[in-house]
Amino acid sequence: MRTLSAGEVRRALAATERRSKPGGNLSSWMKRGALTAGAVLLLTLLTGWALGWYSTPRQVLEVRAAINEQIADLDKVSNGQSPFAGGPDMGKVRDSMRHLPEGMRDQVRRDFGRLMEAGETAQVNSFFLLPPAQRQAELDRRIKAEDDARKKRSADRAKGANRGSQSGAGGGQPGGGRPGDGQTASNRGGGGAGGGGGRGPGGGGGPRGFSEEDRNNRRKSMLDNSDPEQRGRRAEYRRQMEERRQQVGGGSGRPGR
């Protein structure tokens, strides 16, 4: 076998080095690109964290706090620690949602459903915790509260319409007063059971931005997720409420009927 001369060895090494350089450059560029992409991603994450992209918005937290406060009070009613004074106060919920952007309302739909569930549970449980001899009087009290709240809502709507007419005639803002006053005020009364009162479960509808379909789906979900015993208690409560309402001539507790 022929032995390579020193010159041939140098030329062979030089050729090998030339062939290895393109691959080396490519590998170096790939490493630099990966480091750059990682740095950009980290900077994006830090910027998003600083701007609150990955945290719950303050407005949503405020609505949830208002809802959780009411749920805590309703749980006490369900357990017999406090008397039933009406369902969820929808005026407070509307006040907390007044400036909530439309895009954030989806984040509180489940919380609103929890509030409605707690309201209906408090309404039913507080009734059956009473001695049987006191239940008819309690039905009468709740029916009267519903009727009073319904009359108050009608009066508030009439006042709002009158203010709107006067303001429009004088060149003021149509609708009169602060936007939403009539709707909020109409739900601060102490309504009661069966969905008629301003504070009764389902009374006056939900906050703006929640459609009738949303509310129906929420009610169906509440029923589907409740245990058979609780469903039976709710059905019996509604039956007794409607029966008593017919006896006292109050008509149906459902709005608009």
C-alpha cells in the first residue's frame, strides 16, 4: 500500500474541512434561531402576564364576589340559620354587571347559574324546614311579597316611561335619568317564591346579556344535576305554591300571566 506524502495528507485534510463547514454553519444558525425564538416566546409570556392576559379580569372578580356573597347568605337560609327573605337580589347582580364588557360575560355565566341554584334551594329548603302548621301562612307571605314586587316593577316602569317622555320633549336623553335605573330599581324589592318576585329565582329574568334560551338551559341543567329527592321537593313546593295562589286568587306566579 502506497504511503501518502505530507502534501497529500495536508490536501486531504483541507478538503475534509471544506466539506464539513456548510453543515457546521447550518447547525450554528439552527441553534441561534432556536435561542432567538425562545427569547421572543419568553418575552411574550412576560408581557402577557404583566398586562393580565393570563389572569382573571378585575371586573369578573367583582361580579363573582357579589355573587359569592349572596350564595353564602342563601346557604345559611337553606340550612335554617337565617329566615327566607327572598331569592337572589338581582339588583345587586345587575349593578355589578353594569360595566362588564360583553366579552367577559361568558366568564360569569356559570357563577350566575350557581346563584340561581342557591336561590331555589334556599327557597324550597326553608319552606320544608318549617313546621307543617306554619307552611300555609308562609306561602301567603311569599305570594304577597311576589305581588308587591310585581306591582313595584310596574310602577317603576311607568315612572321611567314618564321621565323618558318628559326628557324627550325637553330635548334631553331619551329614557330619562341614568341608564338602567328603572330596570335596576324594579328588582330591589323583596320578592319571593315561584319566579314572580324581583328577588325570587327566575324573577325579573337574569342580567342583561343572558338570553331566555340561556335561562332555560340553566334551569334544565339545574334539574338534570339535582338529585331525585331534591327534584321531588321542588316539584312539591311549586305544586303547593300554585295551589295556594289559586285559592287566594293571586293567579299564576309566572311573570306576564
